[in-house]
Amino acid sequence: MVVTPLTLVLANPRGFCAGVERAIEIVERALDKYGPPVYVRHEIVHNRFVVDRLRAKGAVFVDELEAVPDDRPVIFSAHGVPKQVPAEAQRRDLFFLDATCPLVSKVHREAERHHRDGREILLIGHRGHPEVIGTMGQLPKGAIRLVETTSDAEALTVANPEKLAYVTQTTLSVDDTASIVATLQRRFPAIVGPAKQDICYATTNRQDAVKRIAARCQVVLVVGAPNSSNSKRLVEVAERAGCRFAALVERAADIPWDAIRADDTVGLTAGASAPEALVEEVIDAFRARFDVSLVDGVGPREDIHFKLPRALTDSDAA
């Protein structure tokens, strides 16, 4: 039997970022230290495979704190939470661990600083995303206004153009965000933004990696969850970079084989919350159908690590 050859180009970097690794490790260490069950408010990261694996170890995922017993630890997800959530945990005297990505926390602190300085705050982001809900929940209702598109930015009216600031969700399209920021800066020249962009290093690096491989690939597949913002942005980046077809696949079973032609070069990457095990699963599925040649894309090495909460590193912590 003749097996059709196929080139599979792997984007680098891809997959887990430092914030996701930290959040998962917080759950795993809490389970080891306090024993199951350990409760987690919302998905710790947006990936069903990761959530199911932690659930099998004894993590219990809940929508709100009211489902958490008084005598068990609770962990807040990597996306961040409104201030009312830790306040309620403290009121109930719950032991909690905050797995919010430090780069998301940075955005929270920026918003608080702008509010103290009397500025009207704009948040560039996607309505309903947990990170957006968490950031807007750092301040009183109405203190932050959401801007989702350049059209929103064009139509915006503000109380005082001289007292205006913006922050952004960390997982946005770099190019889309730049367009929105440019519109805001043109309309409101005095607007204040972050000294360094809020879009996190991992989001930027993964989008750049997709741009590099999409130019030589007819198809690009992104391993990630359908509710993962950064994964969906990677699909959009691949489409804009010129590949014929791009798609989000949660597992190997989701590969759209009908869209892949025998002479295609296929690019493969993974969102920041997708484990490498799922990338390997997709590669194995291709090997079962094709004579695969793997090509590693070239990209920057990521060596960022975030500290864990002290309660998980101090042997005598509560």
C-alpha cells in the first residue's frame, strides 16, 4: 500500500504559557497538600482535557462560591475574578488561593491606578469573557467601559478627553488591538495607555509563530478549546496570513480531514491553555493516515516562570 507523504509544520512557541502552568500547578499542589476535594471557581483554564484530568484527581469545579463548603480550600481561576469574589470568601472565612495570571493582575492594578487618578477607563476586550468580567469587577460599576471593535472606538463619546485611559484583555489579536488603539489615539490624543502592552507575551509569541508558518502552509490547525480566546485568535491570525483553511480542533477526533488535500503542507499549533499531549495526539492521527515529515518552526524560547502562592510553598502555612 502506498502511503501519501505530508509535511506537518509545528509552530514554535505553542501550547502552555507560564500563567497556565502556574494555575494548574496551584491546583495540583493544593490537592497534594490539603487532600481532595479542592474546589475551583470556574474552569482553572479553558481546556476540557486539563479540567477533566484535575477533576479525576479530586478537583471540584463550581460556578460560584455558594457551592463551596466552609471547610475546604477554593481556588480562583487563571482568568481573574471580580473583587466581590475574594471579599465574599473572606466574609465566610474560606481558605482561598488566587491562581489569577500575574499578567492579568497587572491589568487590574493599572485599572485601579487610573481610577485613583480620576480617569475614565476603557477596556479593549470581548464581552462576557471571564477575564473581562474580572477586570471590570475590580472597580465600581460604570467605572470601566468596554470597547470591542474599531467601530466602537469610532462611535465612543467620553466625558473628558483629557482624563481618559485604556487597558486591554491579555489574549486579544495583536493586530486588531493595535487598530483599536490607533483609533482611540487619533480621536483622543491625550489618552493614557500601558507603558508596555497588556497583551501577554505568550499571546503575542503564538500569534507571531502562526504568521511565520502560515505563509508556507495551505492548512493551519490550532489545538485548543472552543471557549479559549487566545486559541480562537490564532485561527483568525492564520486566515489573515494567507493559508487556504484554518480551524480550531479540540482533540484529534475533530480534525477536518475533508479540508486537507494530499499535496497540502499543514501547520500545527496550540493555544496557551492546550497541553502538548493533545498536539502529540493530533500528530499521531496524521501519522495513521500519511507518511508524515515533521518540520519544527523557529521561534523565541520562553523561559518565564511565575511564583506560586506562599501558602503552597511554606510547609507551615495554613
